[in-house]
Amino acid sequence: MPIAVRTFEKLGDAASALASDRGARFLGGGTLVMRAINEGDVSITTIVRSTDAVASQIRPAGARIEIGAGVTMAQILSNRDLAFLHPAARIVGGPAVRAMATVGGNLFAPSPYGDFAAALLALDATVSIAGSYSTSETPLEDFLASRERGGTRLVASISFPRPGNPDTFRFRKVSRVKPKGISVLSIAALLPVAGGRISGARIAFGAMAPTPVRAKGVERALEGRSLDGEGMSAALAACLEGTAPVDDAIASAWYRREVLPIHLKRVLLGQPG
Amino acid sequence: MLEFRKEFFADERDDNLKEIGKGTQRQDMLGHVTAMTKYFDDHKVQNLLHLKVLRSPHHHARIRHIDVSAAQGAPGVKRVIRGADVPVNINTLLSLLNFGKDDEPSLAVDKVRYKGEPVVAVVATTEREAFEALSKIRVDYDPLPAVFDVEEAIKPGAPVVNEVYPNNTFEYHDKYDHQKLRFGDVEKAFAQADHVLEQRYQMSPIEHAPTETNGTVAAPDTNGRYVVYTGAQGLFFALDTCAKILNVPSNRLHFIGGTVGGGFGGKVDSVTEPLAILGAMLTGRPVRYLHNREEEMQFGPPRGAERIFIKDGVMKDGRIIARYVRSYFDSGAYTRLSSYAVVKCVAHIPGPYTIPNVWADVYCVYTNRTPATAMRGFGITAVDFALETQMDKLAHLVGMNPMEFRILNAYRDGDMKAHRREAKNCALIECVQVAAEKAKWPIRDEFKRMHSRSGGGGDRAVIPHTPGVTPSATPPRPQRTSYERPGMPQPTPQSAPQPMPAAASAPQPPSLPAQPAPVQTQHGATRFSSVFGTRRR
Amino acid sequence: MSKTPVQFRHNGSDVAVFVEGGANLLSVLRESIGDTAPKFGCGQGTCGVCTVLIDGEPHLSCLTLAETVSGRAVETADGLKDGPHLHPLQTAFMEHFAAQCGFCTPGMLMAAKALLDRNPAPTRDEVVEAVSGNICRCTGYEPIINAILSAAGQPGARRA
Amino acid sequence: MAKHRGRGMASINYPIGMNLGGDPSQALVHSNPSGKFTVSLSAIDLGQGMKSVTRQICAETLGVPVEDVYVDTADSDTGPHDMGSFASRGTHRVGNAVMAAAKEARGVMMEAAAQELEVNAADLETDGRGNIHVRGAPHRSISVRDVAIAAQFRQGRTISGRGIFLVPLSSVDPETGEMTPATCYAHACLVADVEVDDETGEVTMIEMNSAYELGRALNPRLVEQQLVGGAWMGLSHAIYETTEPYYPDRKDGPRDFNEYLMPGPGDICPHNIAVLERPAPDGPFGGKGPGEMCANPVLPAVANAVFNAVGVRIDELPVTPEKVLRAIKAQGGARPQPKFG
């Protein structure tokens, strides 16, 4: 049977359509769903789309920044207000992929993909999920944790508090191929400093588990410390907490564990890769 | 930056030709940049059907039962193809050259021997319908123990991968499980060597990864013929293979190709042509069988893995006096072309060096993985990695400059090679000298002065006594061939070869320079083996 | 079976086709319109040989749901030259021998065009970034990078 | 962190063509009535430049400009048999076949010209610009075009030629391996400079310097394409590529170009190449075949450079960061080796 394509003006209607059809998938940028169809995934019988304009808008709402789920990496890169996020958007695929891949879609990208989601995780992002009649908010961390359990949830937008000082946000993706390669691992770090000491650090890793994960051990170790010997060694000692890396075509779990502290140290010290 | 070093071998060359030697634009370049170049899938074909194959999910399994009834009735399905529908469902590529036994079906019948082996093909109106039909086919498998390691595969009691070769090795000359190379007496020379180094090397399987995947479009034509658009690397090789498998006279097949989106060896195996043509025969409509990228990467044939053991005997002064190579080609579940790579590999040993004692035993081994095939450097690339890494270790062992070490042992015009043919037209020494110069890698003047056209032949042209081998009936002919054109000056050794030292009948360049002290001092002989560890003797 | 009508600009002219549900733009361009400039290399979005421009932005036609280009402008390498006159990128690719098998060339040219249309004077790094989604298995990239730089009249072209 | 420079080298040779079952190629050459030539082949151009190099060989042999020759391949109805494009045989085997066919066609062309000019064919020569004239008397000249017209419409000759080039089967001795595997060999030596990160095991290419001997370089630009692209593939084999990352375990095999690793445009390094030309006695104008061997020296040169940088030997390809890191740890740290140059 040919695939049915259902296009809705409102995200809510698209959400209802998704919920009512087990064979339905929501088409964002196409990098996940169209690939699956091309490769013969016959479990997909319906493509659900939305032309809802809000999904493709970036809304700096004062202290919070809200990014529509349909916003592409290219849009992020052309938005000066989001300069601190450009390093995380620039490493998603090549230019053509970035013109298609969406912020919402990245939340569903399986490891070792989903590096942008790791960046959002370090920014304490909240996911707003479109329902038939209303939208609900979920912390990104919970959203990712429950992602593996499946379920057809339609992401409407992602929002996060604007970093007080954009320079306190750091992102690095380690890949074998330059300039475009998928992750050995990626590291996102928000490192607010108060009085020479780290306060309220947020660290997240990509490709160190089935989904991007918070590095809570590192966050605790850095709290109230400076990035000198003591704070650093405590942070590195705790960096594997909560990670569960796997072997894949890019690197083994062993290698990921071995080099995570090396790259984390370089990120924290602002050293080149 | 590319430069030409015309001063080398200028006397052997006519540089005043009108078209040869010019950087003329490619005949196909305008077509490439205007996207008008037509590859196999760019020809206009009406009413095209799409062929997809169901592949084995097991590395090794008996097929108990195949149920295609649901697929046959599925929407858009024009034909389901089983092994029994293939006129001659057993072949080996090199049967065209009478080399090897038929050992591979187009579609598996009794059992599957690697994960991804084609079992059933479906021809449908759209790709989607073909995929849906595949999902409706039920195959009842009985999984069997599989073997993946070449050395495990040749042990007694290992699972039999391919019943045509029950020992999991290709059969050479109807009596050996490997191809031999015997030149001189390596054991005697190892006993005389100052150092003996034995090492293990492993080449990985590699994908050709042309940007155009393997594929074929076959269409019924007039007069009961079929026109076949293909990306094959050998047009008649593919055509004759199909004529055999489909049991039709070759002149009923009209192959059109020759413009291919990269091959590198990956489009020699005629994997898509036979099924595409059969699909066209069975449906009376044009059929396309195109590998997707995952099929190309995991189930299309790779450059096979190779495991190589090298044992060398070297003198303190850097002369290699013996080399023994034992190597295993991982052919995967079927022969394809690996049996030939073994022969090519044997002829290549010991590399571009004159070594008086060289033995080799090279095996083509079957394992439960995707059948391997040719790739750029077939039979050579992996052994060159092993040989040249080994050469670096030997230079280190005797404390010699690796460049000078290569030049010292390099083959020269007139030398006898291990496959018992005279070395000619050599240029290794010159390449080493020029590369050293470009890289500003210092080598001593004596080595800068050496060249391939002198110092060879003489004692170096002798075929040494080879124990256990009765001299072959026909004395080795010099490498002359009837088609060789006269006119090119035949270089002759310009200086008489030096007498050989008593230590070993090893090759020696005209002026053997004084050797520096080894980096690591070796007292007496050391045997190092990556397999058995280090021990003194 | 149900097909959807789609209208869009194809290399400057209006086209209208009926597309199968779920059909991607690559198959529509190649099979319905007969423009075989964009190639199939993976269907996964990992090789770039199907790269086309949609409203001036590089896109992977194999991952683009055909009906989403309705009312938009699609450019392929087939529309690159102006009548008999080659685009500067095409001339530069020829001069630098930046193609061997030629299969990646149409996508490579469109990725390069997307760059130069937006950034007429790119640095070597910007060129490298622009073609980073396009696989070439023959050339080693060097002549392609140099061709794009010279098409833009930029220095930094290094002969391999 | 510590990054260590290292350099390694390797030198190789490579056999041109295959020895199994005999190795034939055929070619047909014919002129149309206005003196433009077509070469009909079944040989395959997969990017190496088969169409282009045989075109030049044909033009050189006929003595006409390259623009007056086109190569048509591959159609099994019109192109005579050829084994195929592999084993570095194309330029050498097909080139020789085209040369033979072009020689035969040139013979007819000169006979036809001789009849028009009323001289002995042996006294004629081509100027490579589309004319045939009496040796030493350029004014007594006739264009190839007029010769073709005369041959077709007055003399009733076909300006055409057939060519075959066959390397006969070489049997292999089962006991000694004695055989004639190839008719000529190409050569190369390559120096790789790398940088190794001893904390991550990552290997970065800095520079390559090489010398390649490939017989006569029939077209320097095509040779450059092969050498530059081939060295890139060699580098790719050396430190990136595998279809089975955990060989002999089959798990986690790459399925796409994201998972199958190859050097990206940001991973390439300057490569300074010198080309040496020692013509093959039996090659077309001395040509051999650079297509395959160009990749081979890179693999060991890189592995040797890694040893020179940090003192570890990686004997299993590819030389991944993981293998390098494991070896450095097993060794108790990087041990940089003495540098050459």
C-alpha cells in the first residue's frame, strides 16, 4: 500500500492523528522518517505533517528562549541571538542536512546522534509536548529518559533559560571524520562562575549512553569549586557516573570511557581538541 | 604538488610524442560537469519494475521451509523468484577461466552460509510494494554453528561452511589446500641469520564504497533479446556469467555499460545482473535491481580480511637472507575471486627485494561471512602493509636507516625473483632516493649513487638449491613474451657483481657501506616472535 | 491508487506531477520529470550525490518528501549552465580535473553553488565545510576544493 | 596532553595485469568518410580515464589530432571482447589493443593517401594536425579528410583496424610457485608525517611526500588524479576503513557513510609527488598502470610513522585511536623514536 500523507495546519490536530494511528510517524526534517521509508520500513504506513508556523519560530521570550520543534539547524546558525548554540548546530551533518534537520527531530535521534539534544540538556531545557487540546511541559532529561520506552509524542517546542553569560556555555563534539562526522562522544557544559567559583554547573554528554545524559557527578564535583587541580580532579573522577556507553561502528564502549575524562578536561580548561 | 623527474631513465624514453604525455582533458569531463554523463540507471525505461531480495538473518543455517504464498498475492507483486527458478543456480565467477568449482547459488536453497545471503527475490510495481511483499515471506531456519576466524576454520572439526570445499580451504592443483612458493632453503638461512623476526599482521575487511551502488536494469528487447544496463567492471565477464546462470546463448544478451560511478573492484562479481535479467524474463517487463547502501556495505562483497605471518632472517649488516610468509585470505562463504588473489599474492612475495631464500604458504579460507572479492591492490595491498611494516621493524632491529635498508635489499635488473623470473625494468631504488630527497630524509652518498640498472644479475640471478623440490621439467624461461616489442633499450648491468660473503649467499650491492651501530645492541642472535615471545638462543 | 498533484519550479520552469504517497523528491525528479542529474547514492542522507537546491538552500532530495516542495524552486546540476555557457563552477571543475567517475559531481556542484551564492569569497575552511556532506571516493577532495576556490577567484588553492 | 610528530616510509612495487587464464583485450578502430575516427571497445571507464587514455593512444598511433578521435565504450554488440577494468590492466592491455588496431587503420590510411598523391606509402608521414605529406616535401600534402573521402568513395577501402593484445595463460607450478604473474611492474616510495595524541590515540596526517614510477605517464593530469585520489584511499585504509570494526566478530558493521569512516575534506594533508617514468618494454608507449599501486605504500608508511611518533606497533588495520591508545597504555606511555630528517 502507498503511504498516506496527512498534513495538518495545527500541531494539536497532528498530535491527535499520531495518537490514533500506530503506523503513523511525524515528519520533521525527514532525516529520520524518510530514511526509514527509503530503507523499507513497512511499519510506517502514514506520514503526519504540520504546517503550523509556530513550530518553525525562534521566540526569545525575555529570560527564556523558546525554539519551535520545526526550527532547523540552519535557522539556529543564522540567528545571532543564539551564537552560543552555533557550535552545537554546526556539527550536525553537512549544510544540506542542517537545512533539513530540526531541533525537535534531534531529540529523537538515536545514539551516537543527538548531540544538539546534549547541548539543550546542559541548558536545562524543557520540552513542550503537543496534545490534542493542550500542550504539556516536561524536563528534557525526563523526556529523553522515557524516550526509549517509545510512545508517539509530538514535540511542539523546546525552551531554556538564557545563559547569564553566553561565554559560560561550551560544547565539543569528538568525531573521527573532519569536519563532518558522527560522535565518538560530545560534551556540553554550562559553567556559571560566581566569585571565581563554579555555581550551578550543568554538564551533559552525547553518545555516552543510549540517550544524551546529564553528568551529575561532574556537576556536584564542580559546585563551589574552581577549575583548578582540586575541582578538576574531582570532576574527572566522577565523569563516568550515569554513563552507559555502547560499542558501535565509531568507537567501543571502552574507548569512550577512556577518552571521556581527557576531552572533558580539555573542554573545562578551554583547550583545543 | 606533482613534479616530473624526467632525468631518470631518459635514455629509455621518447619524450617527443604529439599526444602522449600531454595533459589532455578527459573525454568524459564535459559530461560529468554538466551532469549529462549517463550511468546504468540514467537510461529512460518505461514500465519499470523493482526487484528486492530477502536476505538471511543468520550467519549459518539450514533452510527448513520457505513460505511465499502471502507475498505472491500481495499488491503490486508481479513475481516471486526462488532458487528453483534460476536455470543454473550454482556458479563460481572464475569458472569462465576454468579455475575452481561452482560453489555459489544466486538464491540460497538448502542452507544459508552468511548473514545477508539472498534467499528469495520479489519483483513488484513499486519499491514499497516489493518491501511489503518481502515482509510477508516466512522462512523457517535451523541455525548452525558458524566460524568466523580463518585459523579456527581450518582446524579439524570446524563447521563446514561450504560443502564444495569440505576442509574450508580452496583446492589448488587438485591436491593442495594452499599455494606454495619455494625458493632456496629458508630453514638453513634462518640458522645462519644474526636475527630472526617473526610477526603477525591482520588486514581488515574493507568496502569499495563507490558513490554509485551496484545495480542493473534489464529490459526485454526485440528478437527475444534482453538489453542490460549495468555498472559491471567487466562487460563480457558479466555477460558470460549471466549467460551461464540463465542458460541462454550469449547473443541474446545485449550489455550496455562502460560508464560507471566508481568500482574499485566492487563491481566484478555480477551480483545484480543475473536476477535482474531473470526478473525481466519472468515478467516480460523491465526490471531494476539496485543495491541500497546498507546492502552495498554489508552484503556486497568487501575486500577480504587477511592474516599474515612473516618470519625473516636478517644479518647485522642489514641483508635479509631469508623470508617465510604464511598467509590466510578470508574468502567468506564462497570463492568469488579470492582463490586468484592467493596466486597473485604468492607471486608478489617477498616484495620488491632480492632475498636468496623465500618460502610462502598462502591459503584461501572459507568462513561464514560475506564473500570477499577483488579490490584496488587485490592480493597485494595487505601483504605490502605486512611486508613494509616488517621491513621497518627489521631496519630498527639492525639499527639501519629505513631508506638505506630498502635500497640495500632492493631488487635490481637481472636479479632472479622468488617466482623464478628475471627482474627487469626495476625502479625501486630510484623511487626511494627521490622520496628521501623530497622528504629531506638524509641518506648517505653511497646509497644516493646506487641504481636499479647496475649491481643486479650475476650471482643474484641464480636459482638456489631448493630442498624437497625436484627441479621443474622446464628450466625457468627468462621473462620474454612473444608480444614484447623490440626497440626499447634493454638495460644491462654496468658493473660486475661482487663475490658473496661466506656467511650466507645473500645479495650484495656494489659497495656495501660501513654500518652504524644498532640502536638496540643485540648480542648473539635473538629470536623475537609476536606469537611465542622473545627468547635467546 | 491515490496520487497527489505537486507543482513547483524546476530549473526555472514550472512543472506539475502526480506523486505516490511517501515518494521522495529524488525519485520524482529522476523518474517523473526525467532529470537524472541528481543521483541515488544511499537514500540515507549520508552521501550527498542527490543534493539539490530548494529555494537556494542545499537539500538532500532523497530525504525530501516530494509534496513538500509544492510552490518552491528546485535547482539541479542539469540547470546549472546558462544555455550553452558553462557556470564558472563547471569550468573550474574541468580545469582542475575535479571529477573522475563523475558520480558525485552533480551533488558536489550544487553544494558548491549553495556556498558561492551566499558567500562569493569563501576561505578554504568554508569550502571544506560546504562540501563536507558530499562523499567523493575518487579524487581525495583536493582538486574539488581547489576548483571551488578558483571559481570564486579565491587564493589558497593548493595543488595536491 | 602531548602530541608527538612521527614519520614513516614504505616502498613497494606492483604487478600490471593478471596472469590467470590468459588476459586478452580487443579494439576496433574505423574512420568515418570525413576522416574522424571511432574506437569501439567493451572496456569499462569507472573514473580511471579509460576513454581518455585510449583516445590519446589512438590519436598518437594514427598521427591525427586527439579531437579527431572518440572512444565508444561499452556495448557488447559493437565493442569487441575485453576482460574488464581490474588488476591495473586497462591502460596496458586495452592500450596495446587500441595501438594495434590504430596501426592497422593507419596502414590503410597511408596506402589510400599514397594512391592519391601517387607516391610510395613508405615515403609518407603524418603531421599530427590532420595532414599527410611526403617526407621532406611538406607541400606535397593531403588532408586526412580528403584521404577518407577518397578511400570511401573512389578507392573502395575501409580505413579501419582490428587489434588484440593477449597475455597468454601462465601456469603456476604447484611445488615451487614458478609462474609469470605479470609483464611489468610499477614502483613507489612514500613518506608519511603524522601527529599522534598520546592521550586519545588520534592520528593526524601532517604531510606526505612520494615518488611513483609508473612507466610512461601517458596523460600527466590523469596520472595526478590517480596518485592523489589513490593516496587518499591508502590513508583511508590505513587509519579509518573497516566493514567489521570488531573483526572477526561481525557485530556493529557500518551501514552508511556516517558509520563507514573515510577521511573527510578536513582530514587531508599536502601531498608532494614526484613521478618517474621507466617505460615498460611491452606497454603502450611504455605505459604501465598507476591505478592500484598508488594506495599501497600509504598503509605501512602511516603505521611506521605512528611507531616513530609514540613507539607502538599497530599490526592490525585500521590503525584506530583505540588500538593506538591501548598500545600506548600497555607500553606505559609514549616512547618517541629517533627522527629521520
